[in-house]
Amino acid sequence: MKSLELSLNKRLLIVEYDHEKFLRPADVMQELNMWDLKLICKGPDLTEDIAKGLVERKKAYDTPEIYFFKNYKNEFLDCLTALQAFISSIEASGYHWGENPYEKELDRCNAYTDMFTIAKRARKYAEAESRTFNPSKCIIFEIV
């Protein structure tokens, strides 16, 4: 079971469960022995509206009715959507949301690729896979 604690607008705990045993939030709370958790949503149910309440907004300089969201990974760029900002906060913590970014590296191996390069790419892929959250197996909590 992977977990990541984030401090955004709210303190969040993202948990990815390994088996079907942890489908219920109460099971996750019992496994972690943390009872001060409030369920926000499951990973696939995360929407733009839910994410808006989790990340910081930034107003545009010249028009107050237009706003952007804080990019936690790169402070010089803003995010257009709250979901992008939420994913950037996960990536800023050294984790990935949804897809392993090194998957394409393994696809680039062919008959002419030396064994050292293949092993290096496979190691990077395995490390990134251990730090990648699969949204369909995740539950997002607020730490109260």
C-alpha cells in the first residue's frame, strides 16, 4: 500500500491499495491506524470541482474574474485547471499520477540497444513504477 501526505489548501493523504481488501475507506483507516481522516473521494471520482477546493488559486493580474492555479512543481508556470495543479503537487513530491513516465523509454529498446542501456531504462522504469499512483486504486482523504 502506497501513501503520500500533501499540504495544500487542506492536509491530504492519498492511499493506493494493493488488493481489493481496501476498497472501503474504513479498512484503510484501520490498516494505517489513523482515525482522524475524512474521505474526500476515490481516485477515479476526482473532478475539477473537487480539485478546486484542494489547490491554491491565483488571480490573473489584469482581470480579476479569471484565475489560474498554483503549479507546485514549477513555480514560474501556472496551471490552467485545478486537476493539473493537483497532479503537479503529486509530481513535486517525487510521485506520479496515472502513468509511469518511463514507460516509453522501454519501448525505445530495439535489437541495437546495448544491455547496459536496457538495464538502466528498466531500473528507471521500476523505480518510477513504485512511485506511480494508479487513480483507479486510490482513495483521497483529508487529515482532520
